Amino acid sequence: MSDEPQVQEPEDNGASSAGIIATLAVAGMLAGLLLVVVYEATQPRILAYKEKMMKEAVGLVLQEPASFTTLYLVDGKLTLDLPEDAVEKDFEKVFVGYDEHNSPVGFAVVHNRAGFQDQVKVIFGYDPETGGMMGMKVLESKETPGLGDAIEKDMDFVGQFERVVAPLVGVKKGSGSGDPHEVDMITGATISARAVIRIINEAFERWDPLIKAYDHGGSKDA
Amino acid sequence: MRETTPKQDLFRGIWKENPVLIQMLGLCPALAVTNTVENSLAMGVATFFVLLGSSLSVSLLKKFIPGEVRISTYIMIIATFVTVADMSLEAMVPVVHKKLGAFIALIVVNCMILGRQEAFASKRPVGRALLDAVGVGTGFMIAMVMMGGVREILGMGSFLNIPLFGDNYEPWVVMILPAGGFLTLGFWLLGLNWWAERKKQRQKVLAARESSERRAA
Amino acid sequence: MFGKEFFRHGVHPPEAKDLTADVPIRRVPFPDQIVLPLRQHIGAPSRALVRKGDRVERGDKIAEAGGFVSVAIHASASGTVKDVEKRAHPDGSYVDSIVIDVEAHSAQVPRPRVIPHWEGLDKKELLRAIQDGGLVGMGGAAFPAHVKLSPPPDQKIDTLLLNGCECEPYLTTDHRTMVEYPERCHIGTRILMKVLGVKKAVVGIERNKPDAIKIMRETVPDDLDIEVLPLTVKYPQGAEKMLIKAVMDREVPEGGLPMNVGVVVMNVASVATVAEIFETGQPLIERILTVTGSGIKKPRNLIVPIGMKVGDVIDACGGFTDDACKVIMGGPMMGPAQGNMETPILKGTSGVVVLNEEEAHPQATYPCIKCGHCLDACPVFLDPQHLGSLGLNMEYMEMYDKNHLSTCMLCGCCSYVCPSHIPLSHLFGVAKSALRSEGVRV
Amino acid sequence: MGDLIWILISTVLVNNFTLAYFLGLCPFMGVSARVETALRMGMANIFVLTITSICAWLLNTFLLDHAPYLRVISFIVVIASLVQIVEMVIKKVSPALFKQLGIYLPLITTNCAILGLAIFQTNKEYDFFQGLFFAIGAGLGLTLALVLMASIREDAERAQVPKIAQGMALVLIIAGSLSMAFMGFAGLGSAS
Amino acid sequence: MSKPSLLLTASPHVLGPDSTPRIMWTVVATLIPIIATSVFFFGPSALLILIAAGAGAVLTERLIGRKGSLNDGSAAITGILLGLTLPPGMPLWMAFLGGFFGIAFGKLIFGGLGQNPFNPALLGRAFLQAAFPVAITTWPTTDGPWGALRGDNFALPLMSPKVVDGTTGATPLGLFKFEQTGTGMGNLLMGNTSGSVGETFGLLILICGAYLAWKNYLNWRIPVSIFATVFAFSGILWLVDSSAYQSPMFMLFSGGLMLGAIYMATDMVTSPTTNPGCWIFGAGIGFLVMVIRVWGGLPEGMMYSILFMNALVPFINRSTRPRVFGQQPKARAAKSEEAKS
């Protein structure tokens, strides 16, 4: 099997280098032009969709707050505003949700780590005052269909993250002692379920002190 | 190169010289994204679009493309159309786009497309190049659906997300895993080879019978 | 310096030697016709010196050496040359042979000759006498003896090794030779030690011949350094390279000869014949032969004239049993099966084994299951499994180039152990002859 | 460091480029008839993938932030030309090495593993070292798959394969079996 | 002289006592006690699974294999071994499918007996594991009435088995990996644990293996090197931290290690032909199984370790061919060349 195109010697050897460069430049310019046009046309929709998805996810894990905003980690501190000239995607961020009275209801954190097959990316919301979880959603995973992907689809499993309290402990289904930290694992998909718990615990450990140190007073209320 | 009729240009790629099943080109998408019919179709359409667009451009521009850098130019043209397809899909059907992931960008290195430019579009008038692209693109799409069909039916018990076997169907998860991709294409090739072999045997029997009849006469 | 008395790998086929181990050697009456192929040894065929109608006496030279690696052939019975024509050879081909119609009622006394005493001869004269005596290795390979005995001047030989292993099942030729003619063996050793100029000789005998070990030990002359060394019973202990490994712990290099490691190996029967050539002046015209197996009515050890037909030999042992099924010239591990009872006994034929139906029953073959037993059996550490699959696909050059086909000595160990009964050594033999016909030296 | 090792192991075994992502299928199918050539092809792949990773990182860091729509084009063009340049340099500096790898280099340029690596690396937002380990892992994974396939095929060449299975059908079934065998490594590094 | 009709075949004319069918059927015979104990522990379900897997393998061989190839017994071995590695409660149609896949795509597609790179029984199982990951990891317990089925054996083809509550347990390895619970050594040795049909009674498997090794029907180097590697590997971990890791004996007798080491890894067709190769092969399996058990996502890795090493076998064979008799090591040969010139 030869997948490679048969590279034959070019027939016309007469073309000058200048001609080649000119042709390539023209072709490149045309291609660039076409791309820019399409990019400009599609980008708004793409960004809008991404934002919508993120909004939905944050809304879901913070139990539909009235509004939410983004906090950036700058110099080891969470702040609302980015320093000038900074590019947004260079900074880690968390989301904070507010109720109708503009008082914070909880924080949403995105974190990822290795699951059964590949990275698992999870967003979860929790209330820093009690440590109580408000919701969890798997944003990205390639876990085995029909088995590991239960961490996205098994509503019994996903639903628990509205009631438990961080840090979490995974237990075999039905063998819990009623402790609020306990999360029932998924039979047959223990690794994936455990990965979710570990993601949350890791993120919690990292962000909780930062979040607790964050002073709401100087932000939204003002 | 043999002279061909327009009809041959169109139909050749669909089955007799099917890019995936016969020529074994473009295997990467044919294996990677065919876990459902929907994904297969989306990939097929995207590839079709890129093939059509680049065949058209290459055929139009063939006089201006210097021989020394023609491959690079083809790749550039293809990459342009791929990027267009990538962004359009993301804007129009973000869910499908997410499932196909990086494999849309990888259409650039689908040897099938580059092969058509080098072997056909760069040497033929625009009309013929388009016919060829339509034929090959359709052939690719057919192969994609054949792959996706088997994998979705066995792997999920459905076709185009319509359940076929009721709720209690036990899906064959392996079919939508990578291993299933290899196996499914293997199954299809086995089947096609078996069919071809049978046809050959039959022809042999017929020929033998004919010749014996002739001898008898 | 000495080895562990065994080599690695190899197999243990049933010995089946008790049929003839204790049967004394007897002469047979002369047959009506003798067939002497001109190619009885490795190397160039001999050149016939007689023509149709010539009359020959027993012991007359009737063919001369065809080159350095070649020996003379002598009439093994008095009579008239019927013709020089193509006759069946034990290897299955048809070869130019001198056919002698034996004179009926002849006394068969050799022509009287003047024999100079060997002690008065120098090395060169001794070697010429050995070549003229038609001596070849009598253990099976039939390599001209004088070639072995004349190493190039830069090869220092330190030991003469006498091969008394007789590892092939059934055969008791060498065994009986050692038991009945130990002195002859020692005289031959003395002559050969002089030829080679060595001070040391070792006789390697497998432990399953305790009487031979005992007699050979008892008869060692006081003035010679001859050691009789009992060896582990194992096939193919009698293969030169294996014997050297077992006795001396030296490894003959690939493609090399025993002389490359300072050793010359002679079969005990050949050594006894050396003594005969110099003591009686009688060249190699007869040999000791075991005729045995379940298909023979009276298994015996015989002295037969070279060139006697196998059918005559079998008749001399009472003929076939009713269920006889396979006739093998030589031992059952390496000897070729015979379909023609006209093929003659050669100088290198050490036995005739006849198997009955039960033993010769052909086994069904199965696909190779890669059990690796053949690798454990191969005494020269080849990969018969891989070679076999190459052989089945007729990739002969690949076998030769990359898989050491030329090291294979066709001992048959791999075929013996193969549970799928794949005729491995046969495949290798076929590959070798195919390569040889293309001019490759394997 | 543990992170880097995990990336390496995961790319070689768990998410093998060929057996799980179907990248580099052309050499996997086409250059896997002999172990020796497969090994060389693998080596050439490791080499080119490493270059690719560095290129992609440079492009991502210094160019594509401003013009993401040029991603695919610039990846393919820059990588292809760089490989060509490297090829020429090797030819000059070490003809022996060129003899070993040379003929494979142009074959690799249009290989989907190369572009795939660049794109995956971008999507996963790997930094320089992560990208490097990812590339080496991908190359090692490709080499492993190639060598396994080649050694099995070399044996199968002398097997009495039924007529309908000869050729690519058999290769695909072997690939599927290998892919299933590699599934045992799933979850490696995630359980501890 | 009366000349009988003579047989002309190639030398050697005496052959060893072994034959391929004899080896295969002896292996089958040694499996009988294992089957018996599995029926003792798991009741009729175990027998049903074995019959279904065996039927899948044997019928496939009969229908698309060469004529008469059933006689060599290898298809029967594949079927039985596959059955022994499945959980007793599995639907029969799945076991049948596994037998079919193993024989058709693990063996016949390569040309039948002796030509397959992967162990067909394990390939069949790997297919089932990939296809039906839940059904193949639903382990029934050994207690409960003997005559009762251990799961939904009779689920309709293509349909999911019904989950029977309260009868499933976890294998000792699963218990340890996911719930940090140990299993008593006595139960482990005697096979009184959850697990696949024939993998639990390690001691009996060991005895059968010893018999086969004595007959030279399996290369003892393979199981010995597997045991040694696993023992050493887990021993070191255990000495480092005996609370986090299980003891070497547990590792040896839990899961499919015994069955795999004795009956699967030693499959002549798919293991190396050279003895050094067998050591490497076994050590590789032992190493991989420990890596998967300790750091991998699955509780058990015997099947995958063997399949992976199967794939390496052609390569191992190639690189461990013995030095041919009289062949000069390269360095020495070069030196002697020098000396000559």
C-alpha cells in the first residue's frame, strides 16, 4: 500500500525562483484572506457558544445563582480585575456566584487530572463556609463508554455532589456509614469515580485557602 | 494515464476504487471517528467539502502552480479549506465538532485528498476534477457510513441514535473503542474479499462449464 | 582439559542394541555378484581401472583415487567384471559401479603380496599406503582417512580420538569390533599415532557397552598413553564434534574440522582396518556389519565383502519376518530407507536395520505448535523450528545465509522429538541438496 | 517530574498514538513488514516528532496567539520545511545516519502523527517540557506498535493464512488484537 | 528371497513418544479436576459457562477450520480455558461469542493451529472484556445454595443480563484494590473466593501444572519465572509498606495468576521457543501483572500481561536464538582474524 503521493520530477524546470516565490506569496495571501474572512464570521458564534456552555456549567454546579463573576489568581491572590496589559488566558480562575441580593452563594472551580483513559476535567461548586458541595459536572472525559462514562451519565452518582461535604471519601455503594463526607462509588467504574473525587479533593485543597482569603467586601457589593 | 470517460471519473471512486475499502487511503479518520453514524457523516461531509474545494482550486490554478513547489501548494490549499471547514463546523454544530475534535484538522494529512490533487485535479479540466472529487468524496462517505453503521449498531444498539433492539440491548462496548475500529474495517475487508473470491470461483465454474459445453458441441 | 563426558542437548532414543550386542561376528558365504560403486566416500569418485570382461582377484585394485580427497577401491571377491554401469546406490541415486560376477567355488584367497613392516615406513609412505588401502571413515560419513591424517603443517595435533560410541540405536558393529578385536584397535592406534606424531590417544565409549570398556582397558599396551573414557549414553554422542566436546571440551569452529582444535577422530572400526592393512596387506574389502531389527529373523553381526547386495545380506540372516516393512541402510536415525534390495553394502555402511510394521508405522503430521522441543534437542544449537518453516516455504538461501544451515549434520534429533512429526531433518537435507545443485557449499 | 513521567507512560501505553488514536497508520500498515525497517521508521519518527513538538511550541507561543486561524497551515508548512532542512543537515553531517533514517524522513512529513501531535499538544495546553515528553512518548509508542506489528507479520508471512484474510485484513485484525491487549494499561498512574 | 512391500520414508525412522494430539488431550485431562472443583464451588452455572464457551470454540473450528482439525484437541482446550476465565454468572451467549471470536479471529485467521500470535482463549476473553465490561466483572459469591444459578446465565442473545441482587461479591484483588479488604489465606488457597469459573483453586492448578511440567508438556521456566518475578516484586513492596501492599503469597494465589501462569502463558504456540526466551517471557508477564495490579486501573492484569508478551514473542525468539555450536563470538572471531593476518 502506498499512501504517499508519487512525487514525480516536475516537468517544467523553467520557472524562476522569483516566479515561484511570487506565486506562493499570492496563494498564501489569498488563503490568508479567505481564512480571516471565515474566522471573523464564525468566531463570535464560537465564543458565544463556549461562553454559554461555561455559563450553563457554572450555573448548574452553583444551583442557578442570580449572577456570577470570574476571579483571577494574580500573585497568589484572587482578584476581580486583571492587571493591565495582561492576557486573560494566562491566569487561573475560579467563578463566584451571587444570589439576588448580591451576596455570594458559592464558588465554582475547574480542575483536571488523569482518569482511566485520559485527562478528566471537572467543574464543581461549593460553599466555602460549610464546605458543602453544590454540584459537579464532568466537562471533558474519554472514559470507557458504558462503564467509566457513568461519571457523566449516572445520575445517582452525579446527584450526590449536591449533598456531600468536602473533603470527600469514596465508599462502596451501599456500605456508607452516613458520614456527610462519603460518596458512593459506581460499581464497575471505581477508577473513574475515584478520579472525580480525587480531582475535587485536590482542587479543594488548593483553592479553599485562597477562596477563604478572598474578601468579598471590596468587590461586587461596592 | 489511461483516458477515462466522465462517467468513469464519477463512478470509479464510489466503489471500484473506493478510497478506504480498496485503496486503503484516509484510514485515520475512517477508524478514529466512525464510532457513530452521525460522526461518520459529519466527517464525511467535511472531507467531501475539502476535497471538492481543493480539487476545484487546484484544477483552476494548475497553470500557475510551479512544479517544484506543487506539493506544498496543494497542502496549503487543502489546509485552508480544512481550517474553513473546522471553523464552520465549530460555529454551526459545536456538539459534533467537539466529538470529532482534532481529527477535522487532520483532514489535511488525509493522503486521499492530496493523492487526488497530484494524480487527477492537477492534470484535468475543472469539470472532470469536480466529477472525480464528487465520486471519491461519495465513496469515502459510503465507507465512513459502512464503518459507522456497524460500529454504532453493535456498539450502541442504534442507528443514527434510533434504538434498534429495545432497552435491554447489551451494547458491545468494544466496537466504539479504538480496537473496534480496527476490527470493523478488518471484518469489512474479510467480507469483501470473501465476496470477490466467491465471484471469481463462480466465474471459473461458469467458464469451465462453457468450455466443456463448447467441447461437447 | 577434559570435558564433562557429555555434550548439551541431544536425545535418548530406545537403544535396542540387545538384539545383537552379544552375538559374535561371523563370516558369510560369498554372494553371486558384487556391486562396487565408484562413489563410496565423500570427495571425488574413484576412477575405474578395469573394463568389462576383465578378471579380478580378491584384493586387486580395480579403481584408483580420483583426487586427493578420494581413495582406491579393491575387488572384494574374485571373479569377472560384468560391466561398469549405473547401479542403485543406497542414497537413492544411480551411480557408476563396477559389477563383478563372483567366481563360483573359488577359494577367495587374496593375491600374495610383499608387505613391508610399517615401523620401517615414514609418514608419507604410511599415508600413501592408507590411501591405497582404500580406507575411509567406517562410522557412516565415509571421509577418506588419509585426508584426516594429513593436517596442514600449521595445525598442531595433540590427540587422537577413537570413536567407540556407536550412538545409533540397534547397531553393534563397533561394539563387537572392540570386544573381539581389541588388539587390532590398539595396533591401529599405534600406527596412527606415529602418522600424526601425537603422544596421546583417547577412546570414547558410551557406558552402555561395559564389556567393550573393560576389554579395551585391559588390552591397552603399557608403552602407549591410551585412555579409555566411558561416556554418557546419548544420541548423537558419536558425531565427531559432539565427541570432541564431550571428551576434550573443545568446540570445533563453525565450518571447521576437528583438526582446527588439535584433534583427529577415527572410528574404531577404521582403526582396526588400519591394523589389518599393515599387518595382513589386505585393503578395505570387507567390513563388520550389524544386520538387525524386528523385521529380521536372525539378527547377527557379520563380516561381509564390500559390495554385497543388501538382499543377500538379509538372506544370510534368515530373511525377513512376515511383517517386515522397512529396510534401513545404516542406523535408524540417519540411514536412508531402501526400496531396492540390489543396493550394495558400502565401505561406510555400519548396519542394516529392518523394522516391522508396528515400528515403522508412519505417524500423521500436524502443524508446528512451536513447543521448542527441537531447540532443546539440537546438538548444534540451531533453531530447527524456524529452519523448518523456512524449509517448507523453500527459502533455502535464507536458511543458509542467516540460519546456519551448513552447521546442521542431519542427525535427526529434531525430527525425533517433534510431537507434530514434521520431517525436519528431511527438509534440511532437501534444502542442502537444492543448494548444492546451485553450487552452494553446505 | 512525576507529571512528565506520567505523560510519557500514558502516551506510550495507555493512549498509544497508533493503537488508540489511529495516528501514524500509514507507516503502521505500510512499513511494518520487516522488523528492521520498522525499527528504523520508529527511530525516524521519534526524531521528527521531537522536532515537531519544539516547532509547535514555538509557533504556539510566539505566533498563533495572534492568529489562531493560521494554526493548521503554519503547523504543516513549518514542520514540513523544518524536517526537510534537518534532512539536508543530516545528509551533510552524518551520511551514515542519513542512510539509516534518510528515506523515511520525507515519508513522515505528511504523516498524520506529526500534525496530530502538534494539534493534541496545543489542545492539551502542554508547556515546553510536557510537550517534549509527549512527543517522545508518542514516538516510542509508535515504535513499539510498529515493531510488534512487524515481528508478528514476519511470522505470519510463513503461516498458511486463508486467502480472504491475506494482506490488510489480517493486519487490521492484528492491530485490533494489539489494541485490545494495550487496554490493560488503562488507568495506569491514576489509581495510586 | 521374498521381498515385502517396503516403506520409504525419510530418516529418522524412530520417533519420540510424544504427539501433538497427545499433548493437547493430556492438557484437557488435567483440566478435569479443575472443572470439577469449579462446579463444586459455583454449581451448575460453572458447567454451563464451560459448555457454552467450549461449544463456541469447537463449532467454529468445525465450521471454518480445516477438516479434521478438531482431532488435535486444541479447539477444545481453547474453549475450556476461555470458560475457566469467565465469571460463572455470565450470560451464555457471551461465553459462546467469546469462543467464536477466539477461534475465528485468534486462530483460524492466521491459518489455524500453531500459527496464531495471541493465545486464542485470552483473545476471546479480551474481546469479551472490552465488549461487555460490566458483565465480565460481575462476580458471584461461592456461598448460597449449590444448585442455584449464579447470575442470569440464560439471558437472551444480545440482551443484557438481569442483575440478581445480593449474590455478587468482589474478587480478592478487587476487594483489596477498591475496598482495602484482605482475604484469608486459607480461602485463597482452597479457591473458596469469588472469581472466574476456574481460577480460584490455586493449589490444585499448581499440582496439575507440576504434572504437565514433569511430562514436559509445558516449559516449566515460564511459570517459575512468573512466580519468581511476582514474588520478588510484591515482596519488596510488602517489605516497604505491608499495610498498603499485599503479601507475595496473596499476589501469587489471587486472581487468574495461577491459571494464567500454568495454562495460558505456557501455551506452546504463543510462548517463546527458546529457553532464555521463556525466562524473559515469564519475567515480563510477572512484571507487567504487578504493574497493572499495583499502579494500573484494573484489579487484575494477567490476561493483558500475557497478551502483551504474546505480541513480543516473535521478537523474543529472534533475539534469544542460541549461539550455534562452533560459532565464534564476534569479538573473538575478529581477534583470530587479526592473529591470522
